[in-house]
Amino acid sequence: MVVERKRAVATGAWIAAEMAALVLVASIRFDYRDPGLVGRFTTSVRALPFGHGIDVEGYIRLTEYFRGLAPADSMMPPYCFRIIAPLAASAIPAAPLTALDLVDLASLLATLLVIDRAMRRMGLGNRARVIGGAMFAVSFPTFYYATVGFVDPVAVFAVALLLWCVVADAPVWGTAAVAVLAALVKETNAAFSILPLAFQAARGRRTLRDLGPRALIPLACVAAILGVHALAPFPDPGFTWKPSLASVAENLSRPRTYLSLALTVLIPASLATMSLVSGRAKAIGAPLLAVLGVGCVLASAMYLYSLFSAYTDGRIIWIVYPFAIPIAVAWFRSRETGGVPRSVPGVHRQPGHPGGAIGA
């Protein structure tokens, strides 16, 4: 009992340190300050008509709309339909960009805690959780994309919270509410609304009673997205992200496409691959591993689709972190320990595992 308490205190101290590190890393580019060498790599962004990306301009205008300072016809689709982050930012007494960045920073801090709680529910021990938290806090996306007006940090938080709802076996209504929230942060998040359904199927719970309510969650997300489009008084040109060969050619011709992808996913993807190949990831348990795998596949599919339809960089694949990190840190589990969480019904321990926590 005393040893476990000391470990818990030590883990808490490490998480607090990771939160401090996250704030430091994310604040380097806060409001596009881009000091020193960083500024040399962002001159093309500052040279744009708005001094930042068109999507950021869209979120700034939507924040001003919620404050009553911008007309509806000045909104920029599809960004004006991603209402959650700008709505939250509109309540902060600061310039729109600064308010958005503060919402993003708070979302990343919350994501760090949620991923830690999810890893704990998966049976990952203290050491693995600390490494996983560091992998998120001190990462290229946290440095480069976190506090420059995007809504992606809020999107990552919402998806991480949805994952926690799944692994914690939260009530269906609560899971559905989080899934709808995630879809309204960014419409592409609706794809992850199949995770509750996938988890039930992976656990062998395939009756209508188990699958039926969860099958309605994706429908609720689609209905929420369509409802916002129908009710919001904004310009709506319809589906925006249409595939084209021109987008593919442009994305593949930019060195930053490859560099940002490598800097974003190389570490978690490499460790996750090692964990899977070595078999250590099996200690998480087959159903949990399956839902993490589905999340990774969905995130990868979004990135591949963006190659054909949008400006592609590492920000698109950042959403994979809540799924890839638990698989990656399973590599660090102690050899003499293994196991999966006892708190998730339908998840059974692998033969030969004594039942300790991974990385304890």
C-alpha cells in the first residue's frame, strides 16, 4: 500500500512536470510570435493575405460573430461550421486569435490528463503512462500547431475524451454526447463515432441490445453536423473537400508534406510498430487493442484523403496520438509484468500474464 502510494505520488509529480513542459513548448509560437529560427520557417504563412492561414481567419471571424462583431455573410465555409472552439473563445476577454490559442492550450492540458486516465484504464502502469504523457507534451505538433489559431487541439481533446468514454465503459448517452461534441468541433471527427460500436463487437457483445444504441451514435453526429449547416445563417457552398489530381500533385511536390508527417508521427508510429511486432502490445488486451487499431486506421485514412482534397501537413495526422501512444508505450512494460484492466467487462487477460500493471 505504501509503495503504491509513493508510485502514485511520483506519477502525479511527473504529470505536473509534463503539463508545465507542454505549456512551455506550446507557448513558443503563441499568437504567431515565432521567435528566432522559428520565424525563418514561417515567413510564407505571414506573407499570406491575412497574415495566417485561411482556416485560422475563418475561426477568428466566427469568434467575432459570436461576440456580435462580425456579420453572418462574412463567415468562411467550411470553417464557420466548426462552432465549438470559436464559441468557447468568444467568452474570453482577449483578441480573437489570443482567445482561440488559450482555448487550444487548455484543451491540450486536458488531453494530457485524459490520455493518462485512458492508459490507466487500459492497465498501463506508471512508467508507461509517464512516457506516454511526455510523448504527447513534448512533441512537434504541440510545438508547431498548438497555439496559432487552429481548432485541431480541441479536436484532439474531444477524440481523446471519446476514447476514454469507450475504454471506461461510460453510459451510451454520455458517449454519444461526447461524440456529437467532437463532430461539432471538426466534422471529420464524426468518423470516430464508430469506436463504441467497434469496441462492443471486439468484446463479443454483438446482440441488438449492445450494438443497437451505439449504432445510433454515428447517426446522431451526422444529424448534428447537418443541423448546424441548416440552421446557421452562414454561406454554405456544400461539400468542400472534393478530391482532385491537382491537390495530390501540389501536396506531393511540397517537401513540408513529408517533413511534417515524419516529425509528427515518426516516434509514436515507430514505437507502436515495435510494440506490435514484439507482441508486448497484446498485454493491453485484444478488444482494447482492436479499438486503438481502428482509431489509428481512421486517422490514417483522413490523412490519405487530405492528400487528394486539401493542403496536407502533420496537423491532419495529429489526431492519431490518443490511439498510437498507448500502443507505443506498451513497449516499455516490465518483462515480469503484464495484464489488462480488470475494470473493463469483457476484456480477459492473456494466458501466461500474472496480472500486474504494464510498466509498474
